[in-house]
Amino acid sequence: MWSRGFLLFLIARAVAMLGDAMLPIALSAGLLAHGMGAGHIGLAMASFTVCFAGFVVFGGVFSDRFDARALMIGSDLVRVCTQSLVAVFFLTGHVVLWQICVIGAVNGVAAGLFQPGVARIVPRVARDVQGANGAVRTVESLAMLAGPALAGTMVAVSSAGGVFVVHAATYALSALCLVLLRLPPTVRTAGAGGGAAGPDSRRGSYRADLAEGWREFRSRTWMWGVIVLWMVMMITVTGPLVPLTATEIISDHGERTYGLINSALGAGTAVGGLLAMRIRPHRPLRAGSLALLGYCFFPAAVGAHLPPAAIAAGTVVSGAAIGFWGVMWATSVQTQVPEEVRGRVHAYEVAGSLSMLPVGQALAGPAAGLFGARSVLLAGAVAALLVSVALLSVPAIRNLRRAGT
């Protein structure tokens, strides 16, 4: 697994995640400092997510048709430019919400072009796909551990603008690692949806490619079943989580505490990734769904207004839950779907799972205004438990066996 290609890919993911982990703290603190609130933070984040979810399906077609690595490099370079521009806005004090939202939209399109390539590259740089996903999740989580604490400290001693300078630099380093990456040739297989997926499958129209990806996606009950339930999770739990926890924790305890609590999330996710490297369940989605029961602890701890230490402990548990689930899910997608349609199928599952995230982000502020932020977070904790139970109740999900067993 520890080849030069995998190490370069691992470094690229780690540095990019370091910057991404710094972003919520910098954006939240920066907008709050300019007199904005949870609703504005939610809209700024939703602008990215809407465009990401809307474009990632087309990114999947491009990834299957063209050089996925080159598309990922181009995406990173675009985000070097956009985050540098945001840094200028915050450093000069010229912060206008619509401009931040437009840049978030551009970043969402770039991310939509980048993401399908991840599912294609991991199986090509490592034979042990689950081990590779566990390693990627672990280093990404360690970056999540360092990123929020670093961002919180930088915001406290300097400004949010400096964080965006570092964020732009992480994308530049990620692009450099991907430039140095050399991939082995692909091996084409029969389409899992029933037909043969050969070289001619790339020569049809974009519409035909989209249709083929959709057929492959909908033919897997375990996949679309997870996505439907994940949409509920996005609206009720994950969408409101960042804007509402940011507002509650920063208001009560300050930016540094918020950064440290987000670092606890990274630490927990790293634990989940390490466990996933060691535990090889025959039914990965069943094991992942059981672990996902722990995701409720972060919103529950903030919603219950527990002290920072207790919130951090709950956040570690939530991180471990989502980290273990993430490896089980990514490995299932990457090993159960043929390589030649994997970009499109992965794009459909990403688009579906994230399509409701901006809804949850945008509704976070109004819901908090009506019911109170803590009540919304407690309701999200209950919803997280219900979604985990629902995942376990679907036979196609809980009985899916690991590839090769």
C-alpha cells in the first residue's frame, strides 16, 4: 500500500484537508466579526454546497472521460486563486456577503470537478482499498485535528484573512503532489449493471454517459437506500451543525475553544480511521451503521449546553463514528462499482448525499430563530439516532458483503 504514488496522494489529501479544516473557523469568526450571524454563515456555506452538489454529477462524466488527475490539479489551482481573493477581502476589511457567496459557488464547482477523481485514484494507487481509505481518513482527520486549532489561534492573534492565505497555499501544495503522481494504466471490466462497459462507453454523448451512470447507481439498492437516508441526515443534523455550533460555542467560549472542539472532532475521526484499518467486517455497511449511532453526541452535547470538556468528549465520539462509517462507505463504493463508471456513480452518490446539506445550512438560522439553537441541535441528535436505526433496518444495506467474500 505504501507506494510512492499512494504517499503522494496521501500528502495531497492531508494538506488540502488541513486548509479545509481551517475554513469553517476562519469564515465563521470573520463573518461574525463583521456583524453577521448564523444565518449569514449558513448562506455562505450553502453557496459552496449547492454548486458542489449540482456540478459533481457532470464532474463524474468528465472524470470518466478524461484524465481525472489533470482535472483534480486544475481544480486545486482554481481554488488557489479564489482563496487568495478571499484573503484580500478579509485583510482589507472589504467583506460583502454576496461576494463571499459567489466565491463559494466557484469553489463548489471546482470541488465538483475534483471529487469524482478521488474514487477513481484510490484503487489505482493501492491494492488494499480499505486500508488505503483508512489511512486517507486518518491523515485527513489529523489535519482536521490541527486545522481548527491552528485557525482558532491565528484568528485570535491576527485575523481571518491570514487563515485564507494559508488555505490557498494548501491547495497549491496539493496540486504539486498530484503533478508528481504517476498512475498505472486502467483495467476495464464488465459493467456491474448488466451490460458490458468497454472502451466504447466513453464515446457516447454526455447525456448518454449521465444516463449510464444513473442506471449503474439506481441498480444498487444498498447505494440509493443509503443516499435517501443520508439526505435526511443532511437536513436535520449535518447542515445545521456547523453554523449553530459555531454560533453557540464562539458566543459562549470564544474562537479558540471552538477551534479546539473542532480539533477534537478531527481526533475522533482519526480514531475511526485507524479502527477501520484494523477491523475488516464481512458486512461493512452494517458495522458502519452501528458505529454511526455515536454521531449524535456532538449536537447533543452542544444542545444540552454542557461545559467545553464534555462537548469535546462528545465530539471525539461523533468523529470516531463518522470516521469509521466513512471508510466502510468509501470502500464499498470503490470495490463494488466497475472502474470505468466509478466516477459517475460516485458523483451521483455524492450529489445525492449532499443535495440536502445546503437546505439544512440555509434553514439553520431561521429554525434557531423560531425554536432556539439548542433545541434544533437536540432534535438533530435524535434524528441522527433514527437515521442509523433506519440504515440497519434495510436488508440490502445491512447484508451487503465485502467484495471478494
